[in-house]
Amino acid sequence: MRRRLRGRVGSLAFLVLLGGVLGLAVMGSPARAEPPSQVGDVSSDASNAAPVAGADRGRQLYLYSCATCHGQQGQGSQRGPSLVGVGSASVDFYLRTGRMPLPWNSVQAEAGGGAPKFSPGDIAAIDAYVGSLGSGGEPVPEVSPGDPVKGRDLWEQNCASCHAPSGVGYTQVGGRIAPSVLNDDPTAIAEAVRVGPTTMPQFGSSVLDDKELDDVVSYVQQLQKPSIGGHGGAQIGRIGAAIEAPVAFAATALLLVLARLLGRRSRGTGGS
């Protein structure tokens, strides 16, 4: 009886000791670090962004989602260009329009983007971090209401040859694409003008001052309204009034010729 009791007490003591050792091991082990955001699931909200804020969060997001191509310090690599000194407007444009981060095996970021991969707060954090990597570059522009009538003239002079009079975009020589601007928000439009993404020319303040930039953005916003771009009957691909008017005249002339031919035939039939 005593031997059984001793055996049970010994077994119980062993189990208690083993549990304590395992508990200490778990408590003493370092927690596994989770990435701040993952491409494809990076729309973090304020709750999970709170522990790491500002430049620290921007750095973590950059290291996780951007450094593979652009380098740990933004110095660039064979996969992506340097981001040192590019300014926050350039970074914000690519993130805001969903052009970055690029999907794997994708080589072209100019053909339009899509939904942003990051939340607005995370985009601002990355902007701030990349902007701190070097001096220079354009800041994120502040857009104010402008005059769309003046903006139309500026658009036709500087933008319509590539993006079409109605803003739907064109495929350029060599397969390059001047994308549609009909889905971009005002800030993205202003950023594109200032930084000249991919093959687009850069329009600095010496070419278009801030007031003129506001006018252009206001005109593009007018183009984005269906009531403006879609009135006047069936659309011809929204290629613009400059092309649609000649097409309409040509169609009218064709109808007149056809009517005249039919008239001659009817007269000839009546005479016989």
C-alpha cells in the first residue's frame, strides 16, 4: 500500500515538474514576428497599425513589400530602380493607382493599375519613409478647384495627343501605353503631371504652374462625368469631338450619296 502511494506521489511530482519546465520554455521563447502587411492583404486598419506608426511603420512596410526590388536602402537593384531622391509624389502615384507593388513576373507598370494594395494610412507611411531616403523630387501636390474651360485648352495642347481628347488613352508606337485617366482621382492626375511616370514627359511648374495644373485636373474631372463624355448620341469609343465630327460628316455624306442612287434607280424603274 505504501509502495503504491509513493509511486503515485512520485508520478504526480514528475508531472508537475515537467509541466513547470514546459511552461517556462514557452514563456521564455521569443514570439514569432509577423509581417506588418502582405501583398494581397495589406489593407491594414488603424487597430493593427497603432503599435508601429509613422516612419517606423513605413520602413517595415517598405522592407517587406518593396525592398526585394528596390533595395534595403532604396538604392535599386536589377529588379527595380533606385528610389533615393525620387520624392513622395512619385511613390504615392504608383501606390495610389495600384501600379505597385508589381505582381510577380510582371514587367510593365504603365498600363493602368487597379485597386491600391495598401490602405491610405499605409501609403502615407511608405511615402514618408521613401521621401526620407534622399532630398529632391516632387512632394505630393495639393489640388484645388480650377477652371475646366482653361484646363480644356491646356489638355488639348499638352495631353490629348497621347491620352486622346476624351482621356481614354492610346497605344503608342512600340507598344507603349498612354493609359486612360478616366478612373484616376485628382491627386493621382496631378502627380502624373508633375513626376512623369514611365515614358510620360514631366511637366514641372515652369511648364504648368500650380494654377494651370488645377485647371487641367478640373477638366479631367469633367471628362470623367458620364453626362459630359456620353451625351450626343452613340459614342465612338469616346475618342473625342475632334474625330467624331468628321466621322459624322462622312456618314452624312454617305447617306446622301446612297439616297441619290436610290432616287435614280426609282426614276429609272418608273420610266420603264
